[in-house]
Amino acid sequence: MRRPLLLLLAVLGLVAGAVPATATAAHHERVRPLAQAHAHNDYEHDRPLFDALGEGFTSVEADIYLVDGELLVAHDPEDLDPARTLTSLYLEPLRERVLDNRGGVYRGFRDFQLLIDIKTEGESTYAALDALLREPRYAFLWTTYRYGHVRTRAVTAVVSGNRPRATMAAQRTRVAFYDGRIANQSDLGPGSDARLTPLVSDNWTNLFSWTGAGPMPADEKAELREIVRTAHRAGQRVRFWATPDVAGPARDAVWRELVAADVDHINTDDLKGLADFLRDDR
């Protein structure tokens, strides 16, 4: 009887830290998860996290600032709001959802990524993030690294932006991982360690000139596929940002090449557009 009572209280907003009833209802949406769908700047949608979950996204991105000991979520400093914390927008809803779904963000699916982009100074912000993720209330959520071994759980937290690589690499236990750069040879492929750097990302326009007009040049197509092959051989996933994101033939052309090359995370602000594309493409 205890679990139904707790769920009822959470819906009524009577449990400390409970998510709003509108968000709790989203836990029961039955949608097929889309392994390649990544919500860039997810927090800018009307319902952070839940709009992406409603479309089946399996990776979401939150930018964080350390302000007076709190981790606030926003794109720019002028947008900071003390009520919009990493805890309230992401950690509490993920906790509730994983409990509801018996161990996964989606029932039966345990491969969800929370990409956390550090905007303030790296060492202090990561220290605050590390402490928050390790809190007993949330610790059960995270894929962990312990003494050379990785244990996969419901959510993999990956740190981007001002990430302190040396500090993270020196940790004997970790509850977050490092977002490497494709252009950095120590991050991609044989010189890397997927136990630290399971994800490599980069700005599309720094690596490719093609933005969807006409066929993709053969040399760039070959380069894209070689990047993905190199990463996958090393046990890493691949993401590009700054790909075309305005609805139209050019964006669809780029997305088709990303799917064909087996890129792991396709970046977008248009949740429904990418979800429809991925479902129609199958």
C-alpha cells in the first residue's frame, strides 16, 4: 500500500520535492524510445525533460551555472532563475520516472543520457555537480565508474563545456563521464578510454563544409563514416552540434547522412521534427 500512497501524494504535491502533477502524468506516456534523438538546450522547451520524453528522446542537454552554491539551468547568465535548478528540472523528475518505470527512464530501456554543459568555472562547478549526483536520493540513477569498471544504470551523466578532465580522470570512483572532442586525438579512438570518455562531440561546421545542399561530397561522407567507425571501435558514441536545424530539405539531407553513418546522437531543438523524421525513416 505504501507505493500507491506515495504516488498519490506526489500527484497532489504533498511530498517534499514532488514534481508537478502535469509532469508526473508524463511518466505514464507510452512512447517508443528513439536511440538517436538528442534534445539540444532541452530546458528551453515549455516542459523541460518532459517534452523530450513525450517524443521518445533518449538524450537531453542542460546548461548549468554555479550560483551561490546552487546549480541553475539556463543558456545565458541573464536568464538565470533561482527556481530553475538542475535538481528541480532534471534530477527530481528523473528520479520519479525511474522509480515509476522500475529502473529505466523508459520501461525496459536503460540507455538514457543526461548531458550537462558546465558554463561557469570548471573545477568548482564540477565539484558541486559531483556532490549533488552522489546524494543518496539520486545515486541509484547513475551509471558509475568504480576502480576501473563501469556499471550501467538508468541514466548516464556526461559532462560537457568547462569540464575538468584531469580531475575527472583522477577520480577512482565517478558518477559522471567526460564529453570528448572529435578533433582531439587523445579523446577519439585508440588513444582514448571509453570508461572516461564514452561520448565524443564536435561542431559540425568545424569538420565539414556540407550543410545539406546537393549531395554530400564523397570525401566528407567518407570522413564522417571513418569518425563513427573509429569511435565505435573504441566503445564511444558520436554527436555533432551546429548541424542545420531549420525545417526543410537541407536539414533532412544532413539527418539522412547522420542516420546512414550510424551517428549515435542527432542534435536538434525541433523535438517533433526529429521524432517524426526518425520514425518515418525506419
